[in-house]
Amino acid sequence: MFGKREQVKLQRILTRPTEVDIKQFADAARKDRNIKFNYFWTRADNQDFMLSVKYAETTEGILIWRFYLGSGSKATELWFHLTTNLQQIYAMIVNSMGEDLAKATRRDASVTMKVQVISEQQNETPEHTFDGKVNKVPINELQKLYQDVALNGELAVVHTTNLLQSLQMGNVSGRLKIQGIKGTVEIFFENGAPVHARGTNGEGLECLLQVIGWSEGKFQFESQLKTDTKSIQMPLSAVIMHGTHLVDNTNYLLALGIRNDTVLTRKNPKLAEAEFEQMITKESADMALSKSLYMLVDDRRSLSELITTLQLPRSKWVHVVAALVRSGAIAVYQPREGDRSTTIVAAKQLDSITMDLFARGLTKVDSGLFTYGAFLFLLQHDLALREGTDRPLSLVIFEVQNSRGNTTGALIAKNAAAPNRELIKHINALKPASGTLAHYERTDFAIILPDLKPAVAAALCESMRASILADPTLRGLDSIYGVSSVPKDTNEMPVLLAAAEVAKKQARNHAKQVVIYNQNW
């Protein structure tokens, strides 16, 4: 079988295939099982596309479908699909070409496609792979690995919402993995419904919502992968509607120049509560959250500080902020003439050499992280700022090990290799700007997280671990975390450190990744 010559039949069609045409293509492939049928056509903008179909040699009669941008030797594969569902193939082609499915279906109902045979040719392509590459899975193994469907492609061609709806239409079960410029997300489906999501920035519904707006990246669906975790109960249609609304509000705020570091102001400080409620009711926003955020706006704190204080997820605060801005309750703060903050004085010349020398004394050259001694000093300083207040602070102590059991802290101390620099990059990218990442004792790491409660700190640890596991350059690395906090656990620095160490030990002993200290152990 592996040395068998594959016969390829190349055919030009006048326009994009209809559902009737796709049924004819499928019938032809089932009739002539040794032939790979390639159908190509040219769009009005002179862009070529090609659809390939081949019998998969399984008892169920599954067909291998491929869709290409271009034709001939220069064609670029956009996706492949193994299925008997012809309506799904039609929907995927229409969506990949940027057409509206409902309009295309109505228009195609009256179209009869005439196929002109261009040529038949013999190729040396081995039949045992998905795409002609010998390192892929043999066709006779497809039934074992992909019981019903396999799919991959580019988000630049297939919109995320169309992709999710396609899986729903196929009533499939398995894992959809999306690798985008903002991270990696895995979405698990059962009978076409999303049941769990996890990724770089968390898990559950929040994780799923973040991918709705992604327009770049690669995706792959594997039907044999399942999960016992059920973190999503919302129907896909509602998820897409919620996600689309989230994208719209995000773009609205970005267009106004509102970012995490933007300072907001109340447009009318004397606004009556009844007037405020009337304004927000028109925007259909959460009234309680809107009031809570509005009361925190003080011309000084940034948007990120407001969000952190209320501990709001992105799916909630984006809608609330957009509603407050649209209603006219708040706006971007513009310093007024005469404000002390706008007083212009000659800038003082800073001694950068002295600053650099001081920084070098606080950090390790090989990693660029604060030393253990610098960490203790900074933690003591942050705790002193909280004396006599109820402002929280969380401490995370964690270790990262490779498959041989070596901690990366020890490896970094010997050699600042690329994977270790990538590890530090991941953690720095996810921690808040106010957080402090440092070495802890000989081989561990620590993060000081001012104003974060332990539950929020634990969620951050989960995101860091997911980011580490998702990065192929960090393959073989895993991490465990211990979390303690003030004032929940203690107000004393030695006890705070010991509590985080105990929590990390509990994580290791009980095969967990993140553990929050519990005084009742």
C-alpha cells in the first residue's frame, strides 16, 4: 500500500461548488476509491481555490476532504476534514471564502454546476498520509485515531465563530486546540457543545470567550481527546453572542484610547443616583457593578487598579466600563490647567550610572531576576506599607522542574539557556505590573502580589502553569505553587514565608499544582 501510485483527476468547475455538486463529488470518490479528485475554480477577484476529495478506505465510507488556496503545485492547504457530513463540508467552504452561509444556500439552490474535465494524471504521492508527508498517520490508522472527524486550518481563513459553529453542526466530540498570537487555548466538545476550556489566561467560560475575537492563529481538532472537567454550561449560541458583544465593546474602548493604564474621571461629580440609574438602565449593564466601579473613579487610579480592586473578570468589566463611557457617566481623565500635576518644571537629570550599578547589586546577571536578599527586603517594605490596614498581599513560592527532576532555578544559576529565559518571559508577561518576581533561596522562585487576595493569586498561578505547558520551547517543564497571604494567614513576614512553603509542600505531596495555605491543616 505504501508504495502504491495514486491516480489524481483534476477538474475545473465554473464557480464555487454547491451542496448538489459536493454530493456528486462524494459519489464519484466512493465509486472510484483509488482516485483522488481535485476540483478547482476561480473567484471573481481572480483568486483560485481547490477542493480535494478521496475515499479514506474505512468501512464507514469516510471521505478525506481538503481545501486549498490556489491550485496546482503552488496551492496552500487551508484545512482538511474527515467526515461523511456533506452539509458540513459545504458550510466550511462557504465560510472559508468569506461568504454568508444563509445567502449562499439560497443563491445556490437554483444553480446547476457543469464540470469540465481538464486532465487526468499519475502522481508518485504515497497514499498513506493526510498530506503526502510520510511522517503523518497512515490512512488505515485513521479509524483508530479519528473515529468521526479530524480538522485543522488557519483562523485567517476560517473565522473563530464559524469554526465553533462548524463543530456544533457536526455534533462532534473531542478537543479543539487554537494557537494564537495571544496564547494557546484548548476547548473540549461533547456532541457539538463546548464543556471545558483551558489556556494561557485561565480556564472555563472566561477562557472560551477570549478566543471569539481572535483572527490569527492555527487550529487543530482531535476527536479522541476528552476531559472529565465540566466548566462551561452556557450554550454555544449564547457564548458566541456574549463573545461578539465583548469584542465590540473592547474595540469601542480601544478606539477611544482607553487602556489598562488609563485614568478615568466622573463627568458630573454631582450626578444624582436616580439619574445615574436611568443612564445605566438604557445601556442594559449590571447596575450593582456599574455603581461599584463608578464610585471608585477618582481622577487618580488607573483602569487596571479599579479592576483589581473589584476583582472583575474581563467578561464583566469591559461591558461595565463601555456602558459607563457610552452613557456619559465617566470619561478619560484630562488634567485641567492649574492642576498641581500639570505644573511644568525643568526635568532633573538622573544619574543613570548610579541607578544601573544599584540595580545590578539587586539582580542576578544570568537571569535578570531579583536575588533572594533583594526579595526579602522588598517583601518587608511591601508589608510595612500594609501595617494597620486590611489591604491584602499574596505571596507565591513555586518551583519548576524538568522531566529529570532538576529545578530550573538550579539550571538558571548554571546557565541562562534559551528555554529558561523563555520561562522567565512567560511569568513576567502574566504577573501584574505591581508584582515582583525573584529567586527564592537556592532553586525556587517567589512572586510578591500586592493587593491580590489568595484566590486571585492562585488563578494567576494556574494561568502561568498553563502558559508554561503550552509553549513548545518549554516542553518537559512543569510547576507547583504554594500561596499564602496577609492579613488572611498572618501579618508577620516569617510566618508568611513559612505558610507559602508549607502550601507548596502540600502541592507536591498531594500531586496538585496550586495550593493555598490553610491554617486548619
